Amino acid sequence: MIYRETGTFITSYIEDRKLFPIPFDKWAMALFMLFMVFVIPFIASDYWLAAHLIPILAYGTAALGLNLLTGMTGQLSLGTAGFMCFGAFFTFNIMLRSPEWMNLPLALMLAGTVTGVIGIIFGLPSIRIKGFYLLVSTLAAQYFALWFFRSYPYFLNYATATVTLPDHHFDLFGIGETFDVDMASFEAKYLLSLGIVTALALFAKNLMRSATGRNFMAVRDMDIAASVIGIPVIRTKMLAFFVSCFYCGVGGALFCYAYLQVLGIRTFEMNRSFEILFMVIIGGLGSIAGSFYGTILVYEFPILFSWAGDYIFKGAFDTAVVDNVAKIMYGILIIALLIREPGGLAALWATAKQKLRTWPFPH
Amino acid sequence: MDTFLALLLEQARKNSDLPALRTKRMGIWDTLTWAQTRDKVSVLAQLLSQQGVGVGTSFGVFGPNHTDMYLAYLAVHSLGGVVIPIDSNTFGEELRRQVQSTDVEHILAFEQQHVDALLECEQTCVKRIFYINRRGMENYAQPELMSLPENLEGIEASTAFLEQMDGQRDSGEIATILLTSGTGRSERPVELSHGALIATARSIAQRETITKKDGLLAYLPLSASSDFLFSYSLTMVTGCAMNCPESDDTVLENMQEIGPTILFGPPYVYKYIYTHASNRIESARTLDTKIYKAALRAVMTVASHRAEGRRGSFVDWLLFMFARITTFSPFCNIYGLSRLRLALTGGDAIAPDVFNFFRAIGIDLRETYGQVEGCACVTMQSSEDWNSDSVGVPLDGTEVRIENGEIWFRGPGQMKGIHKNLEATAESTKDGWVRTHDAGHLDDQGRLHVHGQISRMGKLNGGGAFAPDMLETHLRSSEYIKQAIVIGAGREYPVAIVTVDGTITRTWADRRSLRYTGYADLSAHASVQEMVREYLQKINEFLAENPETASMQLRRFAILNREFMASAGEVTPTRKLRCHEVAEKHRGLIDALYSDALEYTYTDPVDEESYTLPLGNV
Amino acid sequence: MDFDWVFFIEIFVGGLMSGIMYSLVAIGFVLIYKSSGIFNFAQGTMLLFAALTFVKLTEGGVSFWVALPVSMGTMVVFGILVERFMMRPLANQSLLSLFMATVGLAILIEGFSQYMWDSAIHGLQLANFLDLALLDPVNMTIFVVDYVEWLDILISKFDIFATIVAGTMILILAVFFQKTRTGMSLRAVSDDHLAAMAVGIPLSRVWALVWAVTGIIALIAGLLWAERVSVSFTLVEAVLKALPVILIGGLTSIPGAIVGGLIIGVGEKMGEIYLGDLIGVQGIETWFSYFIALVFLLFRPSGLFGLKIIERV
Amino acid sequence: MAAGNPILQIDNITLAFGGVTALNGISFDVAEGEICAVIGPNGAGKSSMLNVISGVYVPQTGRVVFREQDCTRKRPRQIAQLGMARTFQNIALFQGMTVLENILTGRCMKIRSTWIEQGLNIGRARREEVENRRAVEEVIEFLHLQGIRKTPVGKLPYGLQKRVELARALVAEPIMLLQDEPMTGMNLEEKKDMSCFALEINREFGTTIVLIEHDMSVVMDISDHVVVLDYGAKIGDGTPDEIKNNRDVIDAYLGVTH
């Protein structure tokens, strides 16, 4: 009943492509962003920034990347962590080995691009191989990445296991000195990630409502028909891999830089790929916003659960038990969600919204 | 000077940048401001005058509600021509008759289908056919055809031309010739002057303070007098925005987009929304159905209190407000009624339940009474009239009097006369008063109550009075009954032929898991018959209470195998029943109703199928 | 320098053996994929679960011949539960979401098995339970002395044992599919669900059966693997190893699974030894198998034995 | 439209799957601007023929020449770029999208802007979106789809889906339009609409139309030229009247329909 659509009509096609056709949505979104930018940094404690908001943003980027590939273009991938790994290492190396003027955002973009190219290489098989058979290619990427950086310690600057990322990497365009603000502070990192994530999400949104996005979905829904009506299927797939891996790469870099603050190979083991896959599934395949809903749920669920565990049972059970129970619940949650609503949280949200719009009518 | 041209120039001066005409085409609402409208009109007018359109030329406008059609109105009016609006779905003999009876010389057809229809009808005095939409017109070589878009190119917009024309205009000039619906008597072409239309529109506008900020939806067929008054004239007088829907089947959708503040609709429109809504609610048996029902009860109680003129309890009022906010404001949003300030109905009696419903949910619905002879609006309810039995008080400057039971009126809005038919004119006017052929009475507050068409009133053989319109209105109150006709004048007892509303009756039947193949089958279904019978019995009980009406109780009824259709000439473009045609067409059925037959088998001329209708006793 | 043939053959045979191990896991995959088009990701955790159950039982002092059937029974029950609470509600949904469901299942099982039994690492010495003389009359236990020598090629006895077990299992399955009625219906289902239902084959029963059988295979595979790489989460990785195997074989064919297993087994070892030396880096086996699979797939997009689809529009 | 010189030449096409021969040495020409109907009982190889023409299948022997270019081994996309559009027998709409989006995909070959421009939603990309939308709206109006722009195609009844598919083919402004059984599974009303659309498209845009139907009655009165297939072989080729009196055709049809 909040939705007052009467009297909102379009006089041009541009208007019809608005991101938020319903005024209410527009204002809600604007408020939300303002809150995120101007309020959060001041009210949120370092713990909240460091242990909740920043990781969610980093995960979200990677999830969005995977969603572009799997959800939008229908190419199943288990290599996400691998691509994140590439992104993280490249960013580190670019920052490490390039002259003064290099800056984190720029480095991220470069690293993302390189990751994207690698993505294309591992995506090439998708020209011939379809469906589950494609898993083998992405898994190859996953293991190759781990092996590669393990075998060539050069990329880890010959450190053992992990390197701590130097703070000066964060100083964007020397803002740090000039205004003498701590660019390595969590607030700064949070805002940086937020900015990047917002930009990327917006880009993805635009892409999806344009010709490219339609090509993606066409390839997903029925690639043979797509080719007959003249969609360049191969190019589309490759593009999907590039964009997706770009996002994953940036995600990986944020993951290390903004969240963990250390770079290491073990961060990007196989199960990270699954974690992100869940985020996408639970959030809703093919939905940009969904990627973030999923991220939040998947990331917060175990935390909440163990917290609840401690809170309720006052540590009657040891953490291992709680973790296992969490895992069980988690598995059940996934299966239940798939049974109840294959569209994931995004679909749930959409139905709720639809309900609001058609109230008092059942449909 | 009260001419449409004068109004156009004035609006273009005062509100040059405000939206004037909007039409949804190709998915977007393309909008003309008043200034643009003026320029377009000037261009079109120049072309038309070159083509010999001048003072008194009958100019047919044949097509859907569309900006270009109304531009043509203005162009013709600025040249002093007479606009003959023709409903987009007219064709064949019907079309020929209309063109003939108003001797149209020039005609504007919207697109191919209309051109074809025109080319088909022979021996008319049409000299030239203009058309707007060029799609599919490539291979047409007829000399009388002329494509507007090409010929308009190169003509300069010139306000001067219009102003010059304005000098020559006179409010007495005939603006349009509209055909009476011919529900009672045969249809007659009525001449209306600029002055009359503008005066009527103006008095409505002043009374309801309609301004340039308002917006309305022009969706009624062009040929309807109500469209000419409530869309065209009202827009010109007030400078509000007129919006034309994309196509017939998107009207509801477009209504939501535009959210008009002023709406005129014949009763069927409101009935449609009413049934559509309740059908939508019924279609699912869920919690929200219950909530909705409760909310409806809450508002209805308060509404009935108001109707009876007494104040309800505070609790009632609280519930009422709550229901309105939580349930009916979203409801209005969905049907695009949220911004509605003034909802008008007229041209036929509206079913009390429908009327009360809209009043209850907070729509300021008013009944109007009018006739083509009186520019479609003679009296109008005020928002204090909480029930639908009266049609309100006359517009300013208009008088109504009752002469031996018949309603007469006179005022600025009255017609100029019947086109080229002096005796008809004489027959329906007497020393400045216009007769309505309707029976009615004025109450102590000077409100008019209409009883129905005199020609249809009469006495039963028993000697009891007989007012079919009143009965039909009661019948139509049921959401299941869509159309109804009652016969009985000069007969032993009244009988009814009704048609059921397909959509909601289906839902009703499905919930009872009845077996049926189609509409015809459903309408003949025993339990549907039973449902209708029960409803008729209720009406009879109501009639029995009052000695005057006791004799009017319905004895027998039949449910038709299809709805009455415009294409069969049974209803007017505004869905009003053409009683005489219907009575003619279904004579056999009526006779069967007066026999003691229990069923009636006939071949429906519409689809050459044979049907057997059960005839029910109430 | 001249090529060391003996070494080569040793590697080769070793490869074949470990290939068999892969096939064992792969068969489970294929069974489920054949019967319901599901790409069952939970296979690995099923291995873990089965093995863990068994281990725990025996650690609890239950004798081998009791523990084995009991844990088999557990797997059957497990199969039935999965069918009832996962397959049936998820029937006629997109393959992708079915796949996702199995991933969910994987987590569930993992959590469950670690909740039931602890998540510590267990060694498993089959030798402690079976002293099978059948392989070698000379020494009583087969697994103590690790190698038999045969034209001076050393072959791990355990591998031989595993091969025999795997071989027999594959045989049994073959018979089961070709001869028994249920087996037939199972194949029918795999060919066309609707048709199968039309001729009155109870889908749900077949699925339950398949999952049960898969469970049992998982148990045996689990035990054999556990012998090599202790019972722990690494078992789950075994599945990812088996992935290229089934993909080479073509998801739908059991022979394919076996051949694929052998190819990967050998290829991996060869790659590790020779290619690894060539590029002077170790540990390429982690990804090498996937590359082998890729190469095969590029030439036969639906695997060696997988059936080729004609795209209809 | 008067028949001009051949725009499509089918020359001795043979197509086999494994052992099954779907098409056996088929040859025929389609003249520019005509409506050519390929008819034949079910399993006559009609759809295979269309798939060969639009490049989905590669025939074992023979040539397909479209606008003086050998398309036999061209990819479907290349053929589409030559100005061929088609609809499918069992609807091949993109189920995950709305009607509008589906039709918009038909404009994919008109896109010049890069994905980066689109992602940033600037300049060319914006303009193109609007241009394409306009073109789509033309077709929407032409096929009377105004009511359902934002509806997901999955929710539409069969007849409408077919129409949307036709729209998707039309927005590509094809020189030749292939329709694979456009009227099967439709009621008389819809069939009439569909054949009217075919005629109008042919008349107004001068599009050459090749359509497949298995019931003769519908196509006979709209097509200028009829080719009859039976068991992968051509048994008739000529004007509707010639076909009506063609012995083999009658036999073939008596064989199936009665």
C-alpha cells in the first residue's frame, strides 16, 4: 500500500528505462545510500566495519561476478576463489612493483582486467563444452591458480605463507599526507570498498538492462535460438567470462586488502568457491541485488548462529558442536530454500513487493 | 465570443506550456502543450480550408480517441464547420446511415480499417476522405483519398490565420450534430451550437471548480455526446489535460498510469470496475479476501448511515477511516482512482449498490441526468447526495419543469434543433422548452427524480403501473447480472430477459465446481438459473412492500445465451440497451415467456447456432 | 641417457591402480546422474560419512563383519531419506538447482557426520580386520609388506586388493543392470523419466534405490580411500579428483567412468613424473587431471561414452 | 507482390542423422518477394529443411544460396546478418525475459555500441536503446501486443507467444522470413490473424516469406508458390492451383489426412 503508482506515466523511452521507475523505490534507495556513506562510518564501531560490513562488500563483489556468469549467462563455475586469487595477487604485485603514482583503485582495475583475460582463457572451452561438463574448466582454473602462486613464490614477494599488506598501499593520490587522514583506517577502507562496489553494481545493472545483458540472458535461456536470431554466442560467452572474472578479481583484491589485510594462498581454497556459489544461489540466480542479499545471509548466518549458540546455551556446548550444528542447519536451509523458492531471496523479496503492489487483491 | 476557437486561442495564450492533449502511442504518452496544439490546429485548418471546408461543412471524424481526432475537431471548428464524430467500430449500413443522415462531405479516417469501411459504403455524399495513418495505404489509388501527413508538410503554423478565422466565428454556429442514442425512439441527428456546449461545460467547471491542473481520460466513443461534452468541451473550457488511451483493451492500465482527476463514465464503467474487483477478490479464498470483506463492511455501514442522514458511532467511524486507509486507498491506486476528485455518471440509471460502493470507498461519484438535446448534462448531484435515487439539481441557468409527468428543460445548453427536420424539432420543443420524453418528478429540494422513458412506461393489463427502467436498474444491481430488459406494458405481468456477467459468474460457478462448456452453456445452467431466480425473488419482496409497485413483481424470466451486443444493434456505443430493437429481435422469446412454455429454442442470428433457453418462473 | 622402462611401467601400473580408485567414486556419480540427471556433489561427503560411520563402529569395538552391514544399512536408510526429503520435493526443477541442492546436502552431511562422530582424523587399517590370505600365501597379512615383485616391477599389494574389490563391484553392478528387473527399470528411467512413469515404473522407489546403492558404493570406496589417505575431509577432495574422470567418461556411462578413471590415473602420474620434471615444478597433479579432461572434452564435448545430442529447434 | 528473381536457391540438399535420411536431394527456388509455403505431412522433413536454410544443420550434400551467397556452411548468425529471420516450431522464446526484452533481442544485429558504453549507459548506448525501442514499438503496434509489454513470456497463452516470436523476427527487418508452422495449435480466429499478418508483412515490407504448414487449407490461399515434401523428398512444386491438382500430392495427403 506504500506504492502509489497512479499518475506515474512515461513520456519517453528514457524514462521507461529508469533504474527505479516507482518514485518510492527511488527515494528509499537514495536514503539508504546516504545512510551508508554519511552515517555508518560515524556510528559503526571498528568491529562492525572490519568484521561485518567490509567483508560483506568484498564477498558481494565476487558473488556479483559469479552471478553475472552463472545466473545471467548460465555458465556454471566453481573457479570463483581461483579468480579471486588471481585478482588479489595481481593487485598486490602491481602495487608492489609499480612507481609512486600507482594507486589502489587503478591497480584494482588493472588486476581485474588481467583476471578477466585469464577468465577468457579458462572460458574458451565453453564454446564447445556445455552444462556440467564446463565445471572441469573452471575447476582447472581454481586448482591452477593455487598451484601457480604456490609454485612461484615471486608473486608473494618470497614471503612464507602470507604477507601483511602495507598501509601505504591505501593512500589514494596522496590524500593521506595532504589532509593527514589515516587512509588505512577501517572507515577509509569501508568507504573505498563501498565506492568500488557501488560503481561495479551500477555498471552491472546498466549492462543487464542493455543489449549485452539481453544477449547474456538469451544465451542462458536458449543458445541455439540466440545464434539463429543473430546473437554472437561465442563473443557473448567470452564477454561474460571476462566481466565476471573482472568482478571476482576485484572482489578477491578487496577481500585481502580491505578485509583480511594479509595476502595468502590458503584464503582462496576450494571451499571459498562454494561459499560464494551459495551466496549466489541463496541470493537468487540472475539478480544483482540478490547477490548481496545472499552474501549477507551466508556470511552472517554462521556468526549469528554461533552467537545465538553461546548466548542461549551459555557455552554448554563447545564451539565445534555449534559449528557442526550450524553446518547442518545451513545445509537444510539451502535445500529448503531451493525447494520453497528456487529464485532465492531476490525472488522472495520480489513476491513480497508484488504483494504490496497488488494489495488488497490476492494477485 | 464562446467558440471553441476562441477558447483554444485563450488557452494557448494563458497556459501555453501546460499539457493539452496526450495520447499513448508506441508505449509512451506523447504530449502536446496548448501552444503546440494551437500551431498544429492552425496548420490543419489551413489545409482543410484549402480543401474547401468552410462554414457549415459537415466534417466527419471517424476513428478512436486520439489527439489527431480532437485536433481535427478544433480545426473544423475554427473554420466554422460542423464536426460529425463517428465511433471507431462503426461499419456497413450503420456507418452509411450516420454519414447519410448528417450529410457528411469531408471525413477524416484514422487508419486503413476506417478507410476501407468508408470505401465500402455506397451512395453517400462524401467528397473527400483524409487519413492519418499511412500503414497499409500504399496501394490505394482512389481519387477521393488524401493522406494528411504528406499534405501537412510545408504548411506554416500561423496563429494569425486562426485569429483571422476567430473574427468570423459566432457562438451560434453549429459545432456538431450528434445522433440520439435511439434507445427509446428512433435515433435523430441533434444540432448543438458552440455556445450551448461551452455554456454547459462552463457551468459544470465553475460548479466543481475544474481547472487547468486537472486531467481526464477520453476513452468513450467519439460519437457519444458525453465524450463531446466531458472530454472535448470540458478540456477546452478549463484548459485541463485530455488523455487518450493506447487501445480499447488497455484502458484500465492507462487509467492507472494517468490517474485522472475527473472521470465521466456511463454506469457500465463503474459496474465493470466493481465486478472486476470483486471477481479478483473472489478468485482466491485467502486471508486478504476476509480482510477485504471486513473493510468493505466497515465502509458500507458508514455509507448507509450517511445515506439515511444519521451519524454513526465513533467506533464505526474509526473502522471506516482505517479501512479506507489500509484497504481502499491501495484499491484506488490499483484502478487509477487515487487522484480522482470528481467521478460522474449518467446516460442511464446506475445500480444503487454500485453507486453506494464507490461513495463508500471515498470516490465522489455523482449522478448526472442529460440528453443529447441538452448537451448531455442537464442536472447533476452535489456531493451531499448520498443516495442514487435523485439525479440532483439543474445546472446554473438551466430550468427543469414537469408537465403532466414528463420532464421538460430549458437553458443555455439546449439544442439548436433536429438536423433538417422541422416537424421533429417542433415536436420536441415548445415555446423555448425542450421535452425529454422521460417521466419524473422534482422533490422539495428541487432535485430531479427520473422514472424512465415515457414511451416504455405504461400500465399492465391489470391496470397496475409499470416502470421498466426502475425494474431494470434493480436487476442490474446484482453483480452477476450484466444487462436486463423488462417487458410488460399492456401485458398481464412483467417478464425479464437478463444476461449474466461472464467473468464473475464463471468464478462463481468454478467455486461450486459446476460443469459447463462456455458462456451459453453456463447461462443456461440450472444453478445459475436458481441464483438469478433467488435474486429476482428478493426484488419482488422489495416491490411487494410498496402498494404502488406491488403489481410490478416479475413473474417469469429468461437468461440469454449471449450478452446484448453493439454489433447486433442491441446496445448503443455507450452500452445502453436499445429496448425497442431488443424487443423486436427477441419477440419470439418474449412470446414464449408469456406462454407457459418451460423452454425456448431458437437460432441466434449472430452466430447461426441454435440454442435452447430455459424459461424460469420467479 | 636411456629411458627407464621398468620405472615407466611401475608408474603406469600405479596409475592404473589409482585410476581404479577414481572409477570407484565415479561410478557413484554416474549411477545418480543416469537415473535422475543430477550431478551429485555430495558424493565425497557420502564417502566421508560412510567411512567415518564404519570407523567409529569398529573403534567402538564392533567386529568388522558386523560393522560392515550396519554401515551399509545406514547408507540405505540415508538413500531413502534423501529421496523422500530432497529428490521428491525437488522433482521437475532445473538441473542447476538440483545440483545446488546436492551441494547443500554435502554441507549437511559434513556437519552431521562431524557432529555424530568428531572431526578428528582417523587412520584406517583394513589389515586389522581382514587377514586375507587369498592374495599371498607367503605372509599372512597382505598389507604389511607393501609390494609384490613381478618381473622386477614393484606393485602395491593394496592396489591389487583395491583393484580386485573395484573390479568385482563393477561386475556386480553390470550384472545388476543387465539382468535384474530393478536394474532394467533403472536404465529405463535414465533414458526417459516420463516414458518410465508411463509404463508404471515407480520413480521414487527407483531413486531411493539408486541413492542407497550409491551409498553402499560410497562406503566401499570410502574404506579403500581411507586406507590410503586417512578418514578426514581430504576424502571430500577425492570427489573433485573423480570429476574429470566422469566427465571424460561421459556422465552417463559406467564403462566410461572406468576408462576415464584409468586415463586420469595414468595421465596424472605420467604428468607428475615426466611433465613435472620437464617444467621443473612439482605438484602439477592438482590441476593436471583437469587439463587432460579438458583436452578430451574439446574433441568429444559429451565425453568418450556419453551419448551425443542432436540439437532440435 | 509479384515474384522476382530467385532470392533463395536450394540445390540438391541431402541431410542425414546417423542412418536416418531426413532430406533427400531437395532442390527448389524461392523468388524474391513471394510467399512460399513448404507443406507436407508430419515427418516429411519440413523443419529439417528450415534448419538447413537457417544454418542450424549442415547438410551432407548440396548448396543453399541466399542472395547470391553460399550459406551452406555459414553459421546461423552469419546467415541472420544476410537478412534472414525465422520463427520456430515449438516456441523458442527466452523464458527468463519479458515480451519487450524478447522482442528487443531481435535487434541485436543493429547494436553498434560497445559493452563498456552500455555498462556506463552513455552516449551511443542510450541512443541505440531508444532507437531500438522505437523500432520494437512499431512492431508491437503492428501485431497488437500493446497489452503485454512487461509480461514474462512464460505467462502468455500459446497463440500470443507465437505472435511475440514473430515480432522478435520482424524487428530484425529481415529480407526473408522463415516461419516454422506458425499456425499449428491455434484456433480458427488466431489462424486467420496469423495468415493476415503474413500477407501484410509480405505486402508492406516486401519481405519474402517461406512458411511451413502441414494443413494445406490455410496456406493455399495466402501463398504464391507451394513446395510439397514427403518422406524427405520433393513431390510437388508450383502454384497453389497446380499443387491442388497434383496427383502425388493428393495421394500423399490422402495417405495421412484420411
